Amino acid sequence: MLQRCYKNRPLMRWCIDDSICFILVQGCVNSLLKIIVPSIYQGDDLCELKRHIHANTVDYRILKKLVQKVFPPCRCKDVHNKHKEALKDVESSRGGSGEVPVNISPVTQDCKDEYSGDDESLLEAENKMSQSEQTVAELRICPGHERALPIENTVMDLDVKEEGISTLLCYLELHHNAWLENMSHVYANCKIQCYGGPAQLQAIAKKCPPVAVAVARAKKEGKTFANTNQIDFNVVDISDSMGWDSGPVKREIKCLAWNMDTAGRPSKSGVMVEFSDLAYHFRSPGDLDVEELDDVLQFLHDRVQKQERTELSQLMFLCKSLTSVSHKNYWMCADDLDMKRNDKLKSIINNYFEKQETGSHIDDEDRDEHKVNPGMLSQLLSDIHQFHGLYGHEHSLNGRAIARVFHGISSPCFPASTWGRVRRFWRSHLNIDFNFVMKRATQELLRLR
């Protein structure tokens, strides 16, 4: 498709043909045209394009909070240990010669297939699985739990866009260990209101087990239902604690709003059921140890950093490629066609799409942090102190949040619609490298504590 666009037509007329600019980077035609002309020496457009790359990067601290939310601890290991103790008690009571129930201990299917003989083989398989330190899914004790993270609360808590969190969850799913299984979004919160008062709420709790579990949990937390006719609970958590899927549980709860008469006709029961809080929906294990959690966290951090370096290197590759075939002034290519540069640009584009070898390394000469003079650094530190003094008490600030404001990058907690009006700080240091601003802001925040 790309070859049909430029194979038989000259590329170098004036500076570069608009259609090729559109193919290289969609939506950045004007920016690329500016890159080719002498403004490249100021690097203004590079700073504008880098904003979109840095907007997708996530800090190590935020990744740690996400991992803790995705892999909360469960009690599967405790249940497994109790099953082992019960198995030993049964064996000792029968003198080691009786038949041992297989369903007492949750042996994995692979172990069952491998040791499908006598009871001693089953015990050997059980001991082998308990002593093994492998973390593959086939040998994991926890089969995985159904989880739901409300999107709005998670986005505001992590200060990461919804699509960014979805990407991180996909990274975990595509890992060779398959740490989680992503599913379609669901409504996590369920609210039940009974027009018949507290008596009706107690009545539906007796005939609907999920509601009964929700009421029991609420009573453990100190809530009473003597004078209330409604209850809110996380339906996915309740379903997982009961060992059920959330889909059938939701259908059963929805049926509470209707009664069937003797003729089979539905009528309203006086119970209103509402589902809210759209949430990320996935299945993840809860028995990961500290080392496994560190591996998950390090994998995500390395993957995010690699993606940022790759995108920055690709942007610099594009910039250098266009610079190598451009003219200093427009009148140098206004009359005659430069076939040599035209062929060179075709060769660069062909090599890019055929080999895809732009690398992820950024040369020292391309790093903007080396271009910060003492005057720019002094102004940067002054603005960091003033920003902290004005907004440090109202917002939870960190180095990345301040760098985003100084570069004009919108985020859930610092949207452009609000912070774009703060012209004193918004996009005030766009000419300084983002990572350099973030590093110095973090250092100053630590010093000001």
C-alpha cells in the first residue's frame, strides 16, 4: 500500500510531499513539515511530539500499587494446609492401609494424570507439589479468583488513564506465566432497595444466598439492619467468596425484582436492584509470594521503560531521516527536483518498514538534559518550589505530576481543562527534557519534606 503511494512519483518537491508525511505519522503533517525546515535546530516540534510519549509512562511506585490491587492475598494456601493436615489424620487413623479420599486435597490435574495409581502415589504427588518452588500455572495451589476493579476509582487513585491501565493488564496476560486472565468489563457494585422495609430485606436474604452473605459481611463490620431497607455490596467479591461466577449471581439477584403468580405471570416484588461502577474484570491468583510479586513488578517496569525508549528512538530516527533529505531553505528545492534526495528518502522508508530496526538506544547527543544551562535550571527549581508552595497542601504531588504540568501533559488528577488555565506553570518548561524535570522535581520534593 505504501509503495503504491510513492513508487512512481517524486517525493522531494518543495520540502516533502504531504501524503508521505501523513503515512509516516498520522495527524502530525504540520509538525513534520516544521521539523524539516530550520526550526529543527530549535527542537520545538520534537518537544511537542515527545509529550505524547511521556504521557503513557508509569512510575515504579504506581506500578507497585497496581500490582497490589491486581494480586490481593487469598486464603487458598491456608485451606490447602488444612487439607494436608486432614489427610494425614485420616491416614494415621487408618494405619496407613485404608483408602484415602482423593477430594480431601486439591491436587492439580497434571499430578492426577501422572500419579493415577495407588494412594501412596497420590501422597507423593501431594508432597512434591507442596515442596516445589515452581510458579507455573499448572502447579499453583490457587486456581485464580474473579476480581473487579472499579475503573473510575482506580484511574483517580493511580493517576493513569483508563487505556493505560488496560494496556498494563494485557501485558500481564500475555506474559509466558499468564499471571491473569482478562475478561469483559462488568458492573461491580450492587445496590438493593426494598420498599417493604427492613422486614422485606431480611426475607430476601433468607431466600437469596448472595444477599445473605452480603448482609453477614456487613454485620461483621458493625452495621445493623434493624432500621434500614437497603444494602450495597461488591457482587464480584461476594460471588468469588462463594465459589460462584458473577454472571449467574447477577441473574439471580435481578430476579428478586419480580414475583411469579400462580398463572406464571410476572409482577413487581417491591425490590429495586441496581448495578453500577463499571470495573476491570479479570481472574488472578492470590497466592503469589514476595519474590513472585517482585518479578511481576519488575517485568511491568522494564516493559514500560522499554516502550518509552523505543518510541523516543523511533521519533529521533524519523527526525534525523527527514533532516538528512531536507533543504535549509525552501527556495533551494522550489524549481528543480533533487532525485538523489528523493531516492534516499524512498530507501529510508523501505528499510524502515522492511527491517523495523530503529533500536531503543538514545545517543547522548540526543538527550535534552545536556542542553540545560544554569539559568534554565535556576528557573526550573524556582518554579518547582512555588508550585509546591501553592498546591502542595491541596494535591498529592510527585515528580511526575509536576513534570506533566510543566510539559502540558493532561492526566486524570491534573486535567488540561483545569490546569491549562494556570498559565504560570502549564507548558512552562517544555524545552527541558521531561525525565530531567521529573528527576529534579522528585529531589526537591524530598528535600522539602
